[in-house]
Amino acid sequence: MKRILYLLAMLCTFTGLQAQNKKVTKTGEISFEASVPAFEEVKAKSRNATFVLNTDTGEIASLVLVKSFRFKIALMEEHFNENYIESDRYPKATFKGKIDDFKMSSLTDAAKDYTLRGKLEVHGKTKDVVIPAKIKKVGDDIVIHADFNVTVDDFAIAIPSVVSKKVSKNVAVSFDCTLK
């Protein structure tokens, strides 16, 4: 009986140690904008993105359900999901990569510049990306902010000719997350 209790205690201790090297959120914010001057704003935000960071290795992953993006205009949201991103066919967007030179011990409450390198998958297409980011530590949490650009052509997203002058092919993407 002592042996079983000892093994159980070791398992609980090991599980606790394993959990400490991961920081997670399910409420990360991702937004994008593909607006063109003099036309209606093409902008959306999701507040339901999942981010996971391995604090030992700097590996980072993110997933967002495409239907979680909200636009100011419902019809624009419907067209985005049905005609552009085809969210029934491609329901999620993901990023898997690593933060260059990441060391948990070097984080402070002042944001520092880092580079995220990895693979971004959107609309069933994957592209290698390099994303500049600002990372800081707030208490026990890690806060990450990034701004970067992608093109619709990189992910085979077709913009109908009827609206091609109203929607930019260059899309500004940003994300903010607080990992706990």
C-alpha cells in the first residue's frame, strides 16, 4: 500500500511540474483589417483564440475558429464566411512555431522585441511566416502582442471582381493574448 501511495504522490508531483511549463489562454484576441481608403471598413475581431506557450522551449501554438470573427456589418460577416474564407470547409486558422531566443527568466514587465517563426494555416493553405512580437511578464502571466501582414493570394482566398477595388489583398493582422 505504501508503494502505491508513493507512486501516486510521484505521479501527482510530476504532473504538477509538467503543467508549470505551459502558459495558456482561450480568450486571446485576433483581429484583421483589409480596408481600402474611401470604402467601407473591412475589419473583424475574435476574442476566442487559444494560445499555448511552452515556457521551457519557446514553442507556441494558436488556434482560432474562423466563425468566431465578428464584423460591424452582419452581411459582411456572412460573405466572409461563405464566399471568401469558406468557414464550413476550413473552420479554423492555426499557427505553430517558436519564439526565437525565448527565455522565461529574461522576461520583465517592460515589453521586449521577439521574433516568432512558424507555419500559419488559413483556408487550407500553409505558409512560413516571421512575426515580430512584443512580449512581457505581468505577475505570473505572459503578455504577447504582434502586428504582421499577409496577402490573400498566399492562402488562395479569392476576392470577387465585383468588390476587388473595395477589399485589400494585403491584410493587416494583430493579436493580443495574456497567457496564464
